[in-house]
Amino acid sequence: MEKKEMVCIVCPRGCHIKVFQDEEQEWQVEDYGCKRGIEYGISEMTEPKRMLTTTVKVKGGIYPRIPVIGDKETSRAKLKDCLNILHHLELKAPIEAGEVLIANIGGTDTNILAAISMKERRTLHETQNG
């Protein structure tokens, strides 16, 4: 089998690893600098995962959108479905940082959290009257 070369992103070293299947169809990793490189290389070949980060619309907030992040890596194959769910979502302010906005998005076991707090927008009349 052909060796796939990639840069490991687990630690700052940035090792150029080679991943392939041997004659017994077992995954092998070469040129790694630490054990985490082995796990990363095999994961990238079998089920690549990514952190899900984006922004979501907010109604009544001081800004029109709020940054959100998944609490764990999500299968790359399911990212588009998750982003589609978030694209159609509109939240209502106020929102607290770390608040779970969607639990188990798209059946991925990833929870979507607010990355920052979002205060409710106050009108000039509300501001003047306390």
C-alpha cells in the first residue's frame, strides 16, 4: 500500500509522518517524534476529526452573532451536517460563556458551547431609566 505523508499537528514539533497499511492490513506510522503522532496518523486515516467552531445568529444581543465551539472533536464526515444545523439556529440573548446551546448536535456526542457571554441589547429608553 502507498504511504501517505502528512504533518502531525498534535504537538509543536510538526513531524512529517508517513502512514500506511502493512501486508496484514495493520496501520503503521513512521517518522513520528512522540506516541501521540502514532494515534494522530492512524486517526487521520481511519476517522479524521476536527474541532467545530463557527458563529451563530443572536436576537436581541449587543452583537448580531456569537462565536460557538464544540466541547470535543467531531467526525469530519459530520461537520457539514452540524454546520447546517448551526446556520439555521437563532439564539436569544442573554447568553453565558460555556452555556450548552445544543447538546449532542447531529447525534455526534458533541455539545455546542457559547465561546463568550452575550449581553442583551438595551434600548436608549431602558438605559436612561435604569
